[in-house]
Amino acid sequence: MKPISCIVAGAIAFAVAAPIAAQTVKRGDLSITNAWSRQTAPGQANGGGFMTIGNRAKQADRLIGGSSPVAAKVEIHTMSMDGGIMRMRPLPNGLAVPAGGRLELKPGSHHIMLIGLKSPLRLGTQVPLTLRFQHGGSVTVQLKVERISHGAGA
């Protein structure tokens, strides 16, 4: 391929991929952006989900649960370090999404756990995830499966 052809092909690939990477799902006053997960190894039982949830309402909302056809169970978790040991704990009461604010789900912090994966999460695929909110109802997003190293610096 000639250099100019490579540049054109790269630009086209970026333009086609950009809408997926910049995915925003809106429902009422809620918006979910940049929903993603990491690829998993064969036999790995669990995976994580990360995203930013915005709330334009004048009333706080609460992320209270979720479901996905790729996992036996979906939980909302927090992660902390305790004496050099990583501890993940479920948050049965969910997480607040502040009025006029946002909630970030990211590695090393609050996140979604996909428990009991039915098959590995494969790089480049998308995984459906339905989130349940106390006031906003259910919102389905697609988690874009990224490389295992994605978000490591977050």
C-alpha cells in the first residue's frame, strides 16, 4: 500500500471507530458515556465494567443493580487497598449519582462486576449490560471490550 493510501485508510478506520468509542446512551436525565470492559482469559470467572454516568436532573439518582446475558450475576462493587491487599466489596445499596453531577466507574475504584461469565470477553466485541436506577429505570449500554492493559493508569 502506498503511503497516501495508508493515511486515507487510517483516517477512514478512525472515523468508523470513533462513534463506538464515543458512545453515549441517554435515558431521561441520565447519560452513560464510554462504557467499556477488559478482555478476559479463558476460564476467568469475572469481568469488570467501567463508564461515566451523568445526571442532569435536580434530584439525585442511585445506580442499584444490573444484568447482562454474558454473566450469571451483575453487582456494583468498590475496590480499596488495605495493607497492600486489594479488597473488592459489593455495594448492595448501590451508588449515588448526584443531581447535576456524575458518577465515574473506573479501575481501582467503583465498578460493575460481571460475575460468572458464560464465556470470555473477547477483544473488540461489545457486551450488553442493563443498568437499573432508582428513579431513572433501566438503561442498556454496550461495554466495548478493550485490551487487558486499557485504563491501567486510571
